[in-house]
Amino acid sequence: MRAALLTVKNLSAWYDSGKMTLSDFSLELMEQEVTGLIGLNGAGKTTFLKVLSGLLPTFRCESVCFCGHPVKFREPDFKLHRYTVFAEDNSFQYFTFREYFSYVFSVYKKELPDIAELELIHGFHFEDYVDILLKDLSTGNRKKAFLITAFALKPRLLFLDEPVNGLDFESTEYLYRRISGYKEYGTVLFSSHILESITLTSDRVFVLEDGQIRQTFEGGQIDAAGIREALRYENDV
């Protein structure tokens, strides 16, 4: 049986103190699993990933444990075990991909791979873009730049916020394979409003609504009909 990797207990988060975006939110991520977080727009998916990534200071939480030890989201040692790809990211605009890639590996204190030998570059068809400024890349190629970095880095915790957004069909299919195979290196938590991405890759699915987990699906329970019912809508997800 897999051990718990990250446990978050009774988390509440907000942008406006008069309205909670997440309320008494508890979640446990297991070692070497893929966990999907699905919900309609405004359910709190991105907010939760921002808190986990140390980017939202307006929260309170009863406890956070990583590998069984109490941690804080912004403490340096915990940061070195996580990497987040957000749905939209305009940071490091004046870095080329090669420069950004090198910078990240330096910060995380990991040996820098040879970009020319990196299978991820070819899998995402990114060969022609490694020396272009991030600001000059299309939305899809900018997303690929951060995804390539994430999967090459191999953190224990990989957080992906709407990772399919902006990708073409071929890159989406490749991404699904990379997510499914990531358990060799660590745990993936990814948010999506696209049902296919959840059902094709996840070992567990948390259905998020109004800042709380409404229902959990595991293994053979993960099917489109059941998740649609939990989300209380029947149109395209």
C-alpha cells in the first residue's frame, strides 16, 4: 500500500476576506500516483495549486505534512520537491527556453541534461524553439516550455494547472502518456475542466465544487458518467 506523500488538513483560502474560495479543504496525495482535480470554473482548482506553490499568502491551515513531517508551503526545503506549471504563465519573458531550463536546474540543484538529447523536446516537437525568448513563443509553445522543464526536472510533487490548454492534439496525446508514466518518479496533481484528461490518466479523482471536495473516485470508479453526475451537469466538460 502506498504511503502518504503530502497531507493538507482543513485549508481555507481567500482573495477577499469576506468570501472563502476554499473552505475546510482536506486532501491527501499518495506516493507515486496521478491525482486529478476536476471542477467547473471558479471551483477553486487554481487557488489550491497557488497555495501549494506558496503564491497565495491569504490562507489558514490546520496542518501540512510532507513525507510525514510538518512543513510550510514556502519553506526552502519543501520548494525543492515541487514544481508547478500554471495554465497561464508570463514569467521569465526575456529568457530563452534554454536559459530558463538551465536556471531552473541550477535553482533545484540538479544536474543539467543535454537539451539536444532530451526526448521531451522531440516528443513535444519543440526543436525549433529552444533559443527563442519565452515572450515570443505562441501560447501553446510557451506551455510546452514549462511542461518540458517540469517533466525533465522530475520533482517528487508535480502540480499541473489545466495542462492541456493551448496544446494541439498530438502534444496533448503525448502529455497524457507523460502524466501516466510519471509515477516512476513521483506524484502528479493536476487540475482540469476537461473530462478526458482526467479519465485517461488518473488513479484518483477529486471533484471540487464551491471550494470543497464533493466526491472522490478511485480506480474502476473513474468514469465520465459518474463524474458528470457529481458535477451536476450534463453538457461538455
